[in-house]
Amino acid sequence: MIYSPGRIVDYTQPPPLVEGKSIATLIDESIAVQIDRRPSKKYLAALLVTLTMVLIGSIAVGYTFVYGIGMWGNNVPVGWAFDITNFVFWIGIGHAGTLISAILFLFRQQWRTGIARFAEAMTIFAVICAGLFPIIHLGRPWFAAYIFPYPNQHGIWVNFNSPLIWDVFAVSTYFTVSLIFWYIGLMPDFGTLRERTTNAVKKVVYSILSLGWRFSTRHWQHYEKTYVILAGLATPLVLSVHSVVSFDFAVSVIPGWHTTIFPPYFVAGAIFSGMAMVLAVLIIVRKVFDLEYLITMDHMDKMAKVILATSMMVTYAYLMEPFMAWYSGKSTEWYVVMNRAFGYYAIAFWVMIVCNVFLPQLFWFRKIRRSIPALFIISVLVNVGMWLERYVIIVTSLSRDYLPSSWGVYSPTIFDVGILIGSFGLFFTLILLFSKSLPVISISEIKSIVKGAQPSYRMGEDHE
Amino acid sequence: MIAGRHPWGSNQGAVAFRKMSYTVLMIGVLINFFSYAIEPEHGLFSLVMSFAFVASVGLGALFWVAIEYLTSAVWSVAMRRVFEFLAGVIPFLIILALPLLFNLHEIFIWTHKSYIKHNSGMLIKLPYLNAISFTIRTIVILAVWVLFYELMTRNSLLQDTTHEEDLTKRNIKLSAAFMPIFGVTLTLFAIDWLMSLSPSWYSTIFGVYYFAGASLAAMAMGTLMVVTLNENGLFPVKLSRDHYYNLGGLIFAFSNFWAYIAFSQFMLIWYGNLPEETAWIIPRMNGSWAAISVILVFFHFLVPFVGLITRSAKMKPRRLISISICILLAHALDIYWLVMPAYSEKRAPFSLAELSFLLISFGFVFAVFAQKSKRNSLIPVGDPKLKKSLEFQI
Amino acid sequence: MNDEKLYGLTALFDSPDKIVLATRAVVKEGYKAFDIYSPYPVHGVDRGMRLKQSRIGLVTLIFGLMGVALALLLTWWTNSVNYPLIIGGKPFWALPAYIPVTFELSVLFGAVFTILGLLVIFFGFPQNVHPLHGTDFMKRVSSDRFGICIEAVDPKFDSKRTADFLQTLGSEKIEPIYYSLLESPGVGTILNRKFLLSLLFVAAVSSGLTYLTLNKLLFLHPWISLAEQIKVLPESRSTFYVDGFAMRQPVQGTVARGHMPYAFVGNMKGAEKFMINPLTPTKQVMELGRRDFNAYCSPCHGYFGDGDSRLQGQFPNPPSLHSDALRQASDGHFFHVITEGFRNVMPSYDQQIPEEERWAIIWYIRALQRAKHAKETDVP
């Protein structure tokens, strides 16, 4: 079976889980070929663009480190702005990856297999981008280690009552668990690559990374159980991490922040924005790497439905907050609603509403769910809307809280914007590097779900 | 070929079950009258609890039916009819609602002009919390629920005889429309009947909290029915341990979800320590209510967590039945914990009224189930995915 | 080839149905030391091999619970025992606030130790020197074929009979696998020289880096930025002032806080003339005066002002306070003497005795003077 890149796939056929007549070697070749091929000119051009963005970000961060947070637009009362918006945004992006790889795995949604590896990688890169922000927004980032409760001579411990410390634990745990979950998935693929490769250096590298994996069923049995356990651990972890992030705001008492719906609202919003980012990136990746037959229109359709569902959950929260603000009878709460809609940041608010509430409603229509340009544009705008949502929540509530004499507005400086650009640059750089060096689709998993991969009948045996 | 008419309807066990549920219901109603006679407010509060419990099971069941259609799930098709029967309580909710709607003055303090006069914060809520708009809202919400219930189950029952695939497609569309409407109406229902018992208190997560309890209770009730029937050979088809595993998995997941929502609400109110919010939590943290809170966490979260965490546990029928019963009783305790502190802040009352709550709630659900299953098949015979559903393996 | 040790016989199959049937046949035949290889887990093979359920979940449970215990211990000890602080009005043991940390640590411990347990204990990884690595069998089995390997250590193993048996299963290729010198059992033990040397190397590098970080790096900027401040330290040299002193005298006219400058510096006549005792001779004032006189003045002047102190006439023994001159001297004279000292024989006491107390002492001296020249009418 010779695989020819750029082959047109017939989308009118009822979608099986993996289209086309892919067999195991076909899969090996088409996925591994991305790693073996020399980087194309387009790839290098893309890498150049993203590295430039990283450079911009590095310069902005450098200025911040040397001259202090005063280079940003943060002031009193708006002590948090772009920094925490970006932090929450990137953590949110990471959640879709874990949703796809862990939660959909537990629900036995086999359509996840083609996109799980990529989504997990995106999670790890998003968490890396997110984790930078708590460090760079410190006044003295060289003392960042102080946030960990190690035995020390400071004469004081970290404040376990503070959600900022809960964040430290949550994000560290999330990063570690995502990383090992990803690595465990990669181990068999490293074994495959180790056996395939003829390059001596690569063979050593893959041998080390595969730890000697030899595809034995005795190992597969433990492996599968471990995978289920890790997926089962990662699922509540996803819920808890973004809930802990939401606690950063909800445990305070300022109007607009202190509201009990924040934890599930933030989790739904995270999945919403993350899924949109995954969709946007995958649309590009499948085209560039000729993986349309493994990441099909059906996958896009299902991801669009998830985006629609989570958009409605976010809309529910958008309805609950003003309702309760009115119902509570507290003038401060109602003012928050009015201020968000008609105050200084009204434009940001209304763009957010259009992008998060109205645009995803287009996904009710099958034609739009199956149109690549529409999917891409709506996904990008959803990301814009979700970034603005975090910005609106943080900045409007800080700029107008209980004491009118303390009110003040925030405007971003060029360093704020530079760091945001840098974080996107870092994210896309890591994705580009990943797609050229590691298998973007889980080779062993995808082989296990193609037609004819499993025994054709239960052979008269019953479950214990 | 799967049998259309099945042994359940005329089975001796079925008849006994039907008789038993009506008896329980009647006894519950009698005890409720009796407790109403002794102390009208207490009797009415107990009826509020029954209303909230039965509505949660019915709406939760309809939610699961809708989810199955929306996700095009195959494994649960054989069990869908059981959930449709449970949702059958929805048209009868008006029976529970009417006595309450005529006695709002005894139940809700915001109907008292003196309370409104002494609490200026109530004035802003007046357009929302007054007897007329409250009644209209309840009637409209119940009507919307009945509408969706009737449309969806009618299609499903029709499919038994016609085997039309188109009916499935129609139900998928109805489910998609139902979901957002369900979210909003269930939230308003919970706010109206449960949250407004303490009218100065508010919590944006309250609707989600009620939803978590409702979906879990419905799944537990459905699991209880399915597993009991299947184990006794009364289910028309043989469901396997793999089906049980999925049911157990969903109970496990939603029990954890409830705990997460409950903890979020509690911790945020505790941490912010604002008097207008803690006023609701404090009575539930003192006196006999504190013990009830601890018992609630234990039986609603810890016991199902430990009891269903292993893979093999989720497949054991006896385990599923006992955990389902535990969750249903814990859900009743949850409703009790939500409602009764508004009636008796210092002491957790346990009297005839509470007994009538339990009897009416369970009797109502069982009676409706028994009645519906008398005439209709326990499985959606005409569903095109039924055969594949039975072949399901994990 | 003949003196190389045989590891086992391998057979390749091309469909999952065949491998499941083959598995059952191998088990039925009575082989125990064998394994099935596949590029992905094939349903039914593990059951066919009669493998017991994996117990890795137990590891997760144990370490997850350990994580819970550790988190509760950590939060309790740091925030309730070792350095309790009242934060937000919450109690010292604020359990609701510690739940998120507890949950996260339990998940972290559960996940990390599950993986470590899986890799190190269950698999024995890393293990890159296995006879099957690098063989054509492994190449196929990692790609698109399914394989059996029956090991030579199995009691039922026999080169000829096992090979024939595998033939009957319908495999497409049967191949014997031999140990290479490197892979012989016992070679890859922990006492391997290369391994120990690399372990030593890693230990040396990591301890060196730790030492350098903690003792050298952390003493550079920016970590010491706050320790090196642009401020003047006492006793240091100044390049700014001509005289080289960084410590300077206070500016002319500087007064200590709460202190009024003495108006009659070097001016005894003015003090005698203009200073008036602001205190009235109440009992407290007299007691205070007596206390202070006994403390500050009696070592030289004696307890009754006679000058018969422990100085015993030696320098600078003062004269009696009861002379006519001193009995007639004004209160201001005494105040000036206490404040400035007297002709280099009595030191100034303005640093030790606050102003108010000096006036109290003066009242006491007056009392002593009157006592020494008492009249009959003074006695009650």
C-alpha cells in the first residue's frame, strides 16, 4: 500500500473512525515520515515567525525584570491585568487537551484517538506558557522559589490559606501529571520509532526514551490499567485546577469576583476556549502534515459540538450573574453589571458577548460545522472572546470596587502586549518543534482502533 | 428478535410492586394530612420537600434521556425506557404543586408584608418574589417540562410500533432544544422553591447544585430499577456486566460532581465570610444541623466514592443496588437539609412530616413507574440501535 | 551460532484473530514461560494468557492516601503549630482552605508513584539490553505483526517440538532468538562498571551544581540586591566628605525628640536667677526625689547630704549640702549643677536624670536642708 501525500479523501462516505484503508505500516510511515523528513521551507518560515514573537516577548520580559513591574500598565487599584488574564487564558487552553485525552478516553469516545496526542502536547505547552506568568509578575522573580513550602531560614511559611498557593500546587501537579500521562502514551511509540530508525544517533535517543519497551502483552496489561488510572486521575485534576484558578477571584469579596458559580463557570470556559484552540491548530496541522485521513471532518464536527455545548454553559453563567446581581439587591453587584456593559471597558465586553454567545450558535448548522474556513474563523474568534472574558472579569472589578475614591482605570503598555505576543510565540514554537520531532498521533492507539485491528468475535468468552 | 410484550406487565412481582407503591403513597399522603392537621406549616414544608425530590428525579431522568439522544449513545438504549418511565412523574408534578401554590403564605416568608416592610432589601425582588408571578412561573415551567416530556416520550413509544428512524432524529432535535431550556427552567425552579425559602440569601451556583443532585438521583433511581429488574430476570433482555459498569461509572462521576459543587459553594461562602451569605450556612453548621451536614457528606459522597471506585465494584449488581439506595436516601437528606432549616433553624426535626416526605417521594416515583410500565414495554423495542446496545462491551 | 545461548523461539502472525487462537493453543499446550507481542493491546489475549488482573491500582491508592496525609500534616504543622497567623479572621486549623492543596497533592503522589511503580517495579525499566531488541521479530511486532515468543527456560521447551508446534498454529515466520554477549542474564546487573561510573558521574555533577548554586550563585546579583543597598553604614569610609568620615555630627541646632535644649548652658548666673521649680512638694514628688537622690547623689554626697559618703574624704569628696551658701542658693543653682556638673569635680547628670526628676531631687535636698536645721516648731 503506497501512501501518496495530498490524496483526496471522500468526505461523503459515512465516517468510520479512521477513514481510508490505513493499515499499521501505513500509519507508521505517514506519522513517522513527518519526523524523518527534512523541515520544509514553509515550516522554517513559520518557525521564524514564531521565534520572532518569542524574541519580542523576551525583550519585554527582560525590560520587566530589570526595570520592574512599573513598565506594565498595572497600577493601584488594578494590580492584576494582562499578567493574570494571560495566566488564566493559557491554563484554560491546556484543559481541552486533558479533556480530549483523559475524559473522552473514560467515556470511550474512540474518535478522540486521532487528536489525543496533539491535544496533550498542546496542554503541556499551554501550561508552560501559563506557568511563566506567575513568575514574571512577581516583583522579584529571582525569588520565585519562595512560593514552595521547603524548609528555609526565612522565618515564615507559605500561606496555605491563600488561593495563590493553591495555584502553585494545582498548576505544578497539573503540569507533572500531564507530562507523565503524555510520556506514558509516547513510550510505545518510541519503541516503534526505535525499531524503525536507521540513524544511529536517533536509535540511541529512542532507546533511552522508550526505556526498553518491547510490546509484551504482560506489559500491555499493566500499561492499559495505568492509562485508565491516569485518565481517571487527570479528569478530576482538570476540574480542580481551573476551579482553584477561579478561587483566586471567588474567595475575595469584591463585587463581580465573589460569586459561587465561578468554579464550574471557569471550567466550562476553559474547555470552551481550549477546544477552540485545538480545533484551530489542528485545522492547520492536518493540512500541513497531510493527516486529513486520520483527523477527519467527523472529528471537526464533534469538536464543534463540544464548543457549542460549552458555549451554552458559559452563556448560562453570563445570565446567572446579572440575575443574581439584581436579585441580591446589592447596589454594588448591580453596578458591576452596568459597568461591564456600559462602562470604560464596554467594547471589550460586547465583543466578548458576540464571540462567546452568538458566534458559536452558528454551530447548530451542520453545514457550518463541516466547513473548514468557518470552523477556523469561529475558533479564533472564540479564543479572542474568551481572552476578553478574563480581561473583563479582572480589570472591571478591580477598577471599580467598593470605594469610589479608589477607582482607577488600566491601559496596557507595549510591554504587556509584547509579553502576550511572546507567549503565543512560545506556544506555537513548541508546537512546531513537537510536530517535527515526535509522532503527532499516537501510533499504537490509532492502530488499535482501525478496522480489523481487534479480534472479530468475542470467541465465546464472557467477562469475569 | 426481541419480544414486544414482555412478562413484566402481568408478572406477579410487578403487580405486587404496583400495589406496594400505591400503598406507600397513600400512607404517605395520609400521614401528611395528619401532620398538616397538627401543624400546617410543617406538613406543607414536607410537601415542598416531596415536590423538590420528585421533580429532581423526574427532570434528571429526562435529562439523561436527552443526553443519550444528543450523544448518539448506543450502550444505554436498552435502558432508556426505564428513564422515560421515571420522567413520567413530570405531568403529575402539578398534583404536588397545587396544594403548595394555594398555601404560599404558610411556606414563604416573602409573602408576609411585615417581612418586606422590615427588610428593605426585599423591595427590589418584589416583582420576582410575589405570589402571582411566582405561581405563573411555576405553572409555565411545569407546562414547558410536560411539553418536552410528552413530545419526546410520545416519539419513543410510537417507535415501538412503527420502528421509524425518523422518530429518533426528531427526538435528537427535541433534546437539543430541551437542553438550554432545561438549564434555565431547572435553575429558576430551584431558585423559586428552594433558594427563596431564605429570601435574603443568594448563590449563583444554586441551580447547578440542584442539577447535580437531580441528575445523580435520577441515575441512581434508574440504576436501581434496571439492575433489580435485570437480576430477577424481569427485564425483557439480558443486560450484561458491561452495562452495569457504565451505570456505576456515571453514578461515581456524578457523585463526585455533586461533592465538587457542594464544596465550592460552601468554601467560597466560608472564605468570604460576608454576613449576607453566611446567614444561610451558619444554621447548617450548628446544633443538630451540623450532624446532618456531616452525615450528608458521608453518605452522599464518601460512601459512593469508596464503594464504587474499583472497576469490579461498578459491575457488581448488589453493590450498585445498595449504593443507589444510599444515594437516593442521601438525596432526600440533601433536600431536607436545603429546606427544613427555614422551618426550624435550631433543631433538625424528625417527625411524622419527615416520614411522610419519604413515603410520598418514593411512593410517587414508584407508583408512576409501575403504572407506566404496566402498559408499555420496558425497553424501546423499535429503536434501531437496540440490538447494538445489547452487544455492548467495555 | 552454536555456542550462543538460546533465548527462545518466536513466531509471527498477521491477524488478531490468529494471535488470540494461538495464545489459547500455547496455554493449552502447557507452556508457562512465554509472552505475546503486539504493536497495540489486542482484546482477548491477556485473558487467553490467563493473566491475573493488574494490581497497579493498589499503588495508586496507597500513595494517593499518603499524599492526603502529607498535605494535611504539612498544612497543619506550618499554619497551625509552627507559625500560626490569624489570616482573614479564620481559625488556625482552617480545613476548608486546605482541601484544594490536599486534593492536588494526593493526585500528584498517586500519579507519580503509579508511573514509577509501573516502570521500575512492574516493568523493570529501563531495560535496553533484552535479547529481543534489534531483532527482525521486534521490528515486525512493533509495526504490523503479532508474535509469540516461547522462552527456552520453559520446562516443556524443546527446539524441535516447539518449532513444529508453532508451525501448526499457522505462523508466517518462525525464528530462534539468541542472547548476545551483552544480553546474557547477569550482565546488566546493578554492579555493572559502566553503570556505577555513570552513577558516580551524575552524583558528582549534581552535588557540584547544588553546591555552586547554593553557595556561589545565590550570592550574586540579583539575589543579593537587597543586601547591597546604597546607604551609609556606620564606621565606614566616605569619599564624599573631605575628612573621610561617613558618620557625621548632627546639624547645628539639632535636638533630640522630646527634648528641649537647656537655655542656660554655661550660664550659672542666669540659671540661678531665672529657673523656678515647677513642681509642688507633694508626697509623690518627695518620694521620687528621695529615690533619685539615694540612687544618683548619695554615692558622693551621702544619704543626708553631709558629704560623708563612701568616698571617705578622698577626691572628689563634695562639701556638705547644708552650708549657709547652699541653703540660700536658689533652686536654679542646684538644677544647673545637676545639669552641667560643677567645676570638673561633679559630672553632669542630664543624661541620667530627666528634668522633672531633677526638680524632685531639689525638693528632697531642701527637705534635707531643713531637717538639718530644724526648729522646735517643725516637730508636730
